[in-house]
Amino acid sequence: MIFDWGTLFGMALQTVPEPRKVARDLFALAYPRAVLWQVLALILVASSFMGVISSILFPVDPDLMGPLFSNPMLLAVSEASISVMTVFAIYWVGRMAGGTGLFKDAILTVIWLQFVLLIVEIGVLFFGLFAPMMATLLWIMGGTLGFWILTHFIAEMHEFRSPGMVFLGIILTIFAMVVVMSVVLAMIGIGADTRPGEF
């Protein structure tokens, strides 16, 4: 398969009506893990760059959003950590549930998820300049599309028959990951800034 921007964008669009077919095409690729990790890192860097641009065009109030969402570099580190955790969660949780997927396919799933969300992020940034309501709608659609991709890619990867059960598993896994991340962030001192006399 030869990749160019037109092919990648077409596959991104095809992910909406035919996610499992796109998953099969991607899982058929024979790239080594090292290459896949590098591709994921590149996409995360591009996403971080978009975050910096977004923070310049649309500054966020630290008192309103907190230190994590108001600092694009800190947010980028968090996003990268979550992406790596997601790769391992997709593989190991799926295996524990009786799945047969390969580790490289878990990396490919997160790569494709981040790539599609990067396209959405670019669209949100573009529309945010002159059509904020459209940007908000696209942002919501992007979040929904993220769950759509994860559900069907994981189902295809591990040969699960029920996307509904896969979706439920994703929700439970996300809840567990949020708890773990909250504990970690609290341990390193990132969290709500509570002052005496404030609740």
C-alpha cells in the first residue's frame, strides 16, 4: 500500500462508514514496532504543535481550566502518556478478555486514532477562527468518532463479535485509567489549586 496525503485522508473519511475494513487494511501492514512507535511519536508532536498554535490563538485562563489544560506542553506530555497507556491497555485488556490481537495492531490503532483526531483538531482550529459554533460541533463529533474508531478497531483486532461489549469495556478501562492518572497527577502536585478558606 502506497501512502500519500490523499490516500490517508480518504481512509480517514472511510473510517466513518467502514471502520473495520480500514482496520483490516492497516493491520495487514508489516511495519516493525520501532517504526510504528516513531510514527506515533511524530503524530503526537504534530498534535502538540497544533496545541501550541491553539493556545496562542485562543488563550486559556489557568484559573478557569487549571494548570494542565492551560499549559500546552504539559498537556502534550499527558497526551503522550495516555497514548502509550492506551496501547498497552488495548493489547492486555483485550487479551485478558479472550482476544487474539497483536501488539503492533494496538500501536496501529492508537496511531490511526491520533491521526484522525489530528485532522479533526485542524478543522476545529480552522472553524474556530470564524465559526465557533461549527468548531464546537466538530469537536463533539471528533470525540464521538474517537470512541467509534476505538470500538471497531479493537473488535477487529481481537476478533470480538459484539461492538457493544467492546464499547462497555472501553468505558470501564477509561474509568480505571482516569483513577490511576488522577493519583499520579496528585502525587506530582498537579491538580486543583485549593487555597485556605476556599471550597
